[in-house]
Amino acid sequence: MTPERVFGRDVATARRRRSAFMRGLQAVAPALIPTGAWGLVTGVAMVQAGLTTVQALGMTLLVYAGSAQLAALPLLAESAPLSVIFLTAAVVNLRFVIFSAALQPYFGHFPVMRRALLGYFATDVGFAMFLSRYGDAPPAERGGEGQLWFFIGMASGIWFAWQSMSVLGIVLAAQVPGTWGLDFAAILGLITMTIPMIAGRPAVVGAVTAGIVAVLAAGAEAGSCRRGRQRHRRRHGGRTAAGAAREPMMSLHGRSEALIPERRARRVVQ
């Protein structure tokens, strides 16, 4: 695809659009490494959850929502109903309703298909960076050509970083050992990317509240898992599920071994 087809044939117009595109790409550049790491983790997780290469590629290209993908993978592995999987992904992505409402003053005048395409490329990082730059723009200046191409520049960089590393994770999933700790590296990258965006009292309050809720929720989940295991042990008399499953096999082997002397005695009598 030639630059003329991307930015237009008019030289002055193409120069303005290209300049805004490059500003968006430069603005999002620091976030591309953690975004790529997160895409790599998601690509590996899709294959390790049981998806074929074609299915994983289709998911990463069509869904393009890391949190929803990771939330849906355990459900897919357990063969959950499609309605449950879709509902889970929809709940996880409810924040994009807020994103779309916030971006409406900038892109609401475009045709439906173009808005749908911009919605596909919308991400958490791109949304935060776009509003941090143009959130204070007067209403009359919102939705200009420079803002559109700035958004496209950011979205293109994020999309390419995510998809390239996600595809790499899909292809190399079998060769990536779990001891690498890629998920933790991706989380560290996202934290490093998020901290500079926490500016002002509302952002600080929101970040602190989110951290407290995350810690409390993680503890509650761990406690719930422990209580579930304890109930399971009490129900099965201290046996684990794997042990309980092996006992019938052991009893069969034990019975067959016990029958050996009896069979030998019958042969002697005969």
C-alpha cells in the first residue's frame, strides 16, 4: 500500500496526516514493549489452553481483547456453554462502553462502519493516551483531522505490537517453558507503563482503590479455594480427587492379585 493511498494524494494534506500519525506512534512507543509482552503471554496461553493454531490465530485477530481472551480460555478448556463464554467476555469488556462514550465527541460524526473500525482498534492504552492529550480540547476543536490521525497512529502501533507478538507466542507455545514467568514480566511492563499516567488526585485515588480491591479480592479467592479443598477432603474422608479416582483401579488390581492363589489351588485340585 502506497503512502498516497494511506494519507491522500494532496501533498499538504498527506503531510499533515503523516505528521499526526507519527506523533501518535511516538506517543505510544514506550507502551509497545509491555503490550508485546502481554500479547506473547496471551498467544502462549491460547495454545496451552487447547486451541489449535488456526483457532488461536482467529481469536487473536478477530477478538483482539487480551483480558477477554484470557477470561474465556478457562471456560473454553472446560467446554462451557457458548452463552457463558460470550457473557463473560462481554462483562470483562464493559469498560469499552465507557471508552466509546468518551470518544464519541471526537469520532461520533463519522459513518457507522468507520466508527466500528475505530472501535475495533480502541485499547485501554490508546484511550488513556488519547484523552491525556486531547481531553481538555474545546468542544469546537474535537474531532479534527489531526486528532483522528493521531489516534490511528497510536492504534496502529499497539495493534502491530500485540498481533506480531501474539502470533509469535502461538507459533512458539510448545517451546516456551513455564519457568520463564512471562506472565509476571508482562504485568511488570504494564505497571511501568501505567504509573506515569497516574496524575492528579482522582487518578491517585482510583489507582489506590483498585490496588486495595485487587489485594482483598486475591485473598478472598485464595481463601475460597482453601475452603473448597477442605470441604472436598472432608467429603471424601481426607482423600484427594486424584487419590479417590485411583482407588477403584487399585482395588481391582488388589482383587485380581488375591484371586491368583485361588486359581492355582483350583488347578491343583483339577
